[in-house]
Amino acid sequence: MTQAMPAVSECSVTSCSYNSDVSCHAGAITIGGDHAHCGTFIDISFKGGLDVRGSVGACHRSECRHNERLECSAGAITVGAGQDVADCLTYSPR
Ligand code: SF4
């Protein structure tokens, strides 16, 4: 059974090349690393992404209450500065 990927409802990391108007435009992001870091964040000299709202493709934070089988089950997430420049701010440990 397929289900819609959770939207990135807001991303305040305007330095990211996928960010436009405080909104993520990556096809799908991955959350992971040693905390709930956005692994898709990239700060380079040109803008990328699609004319769509970004969504969560995969998440490695299995200890998050929204995580099911390494996928995010939240209705939507927000991304912004946390422990790092671009973290999932919806992260909530079980
Ligand atoms: S809310 Fe939890 S499960 Fe969803 S992307 Fe963020 S850290 Fe991963």
C-alpha cells in the first residue's frame, strides 16, 4: 500500500539551495545522521529543486514517535535550525 509522503510545511533554512520563500522544493528529503538532521540540505551557488512542495522521503530516526519502519508518519514536518543548521523540528523522541 502506498501513502503520501509527509510535506515539509515550512523550512526556515533560506541558505539551502532547495529553499525558496521559506519553503522546501526538494522532491524528497532524507532525515538522518547523528540527530534529526536534514541530509538533503546543501548550500551552493545556485538554486535547485522542483516546482513542488518538498516532502519527507525517508527518515533514519527510528526513536522518533512519528517514525514507522524508517518512514515518517507525521502529517507534515517543519525544518529549521536545531542542533545543526537544518534539522527536523518535528522530531519527538518516544
Ligand atoms: S517527525 Fe520524526 S519521523 Fe518525521 S521526519 Fe522528523 S524525525 Fe523523522
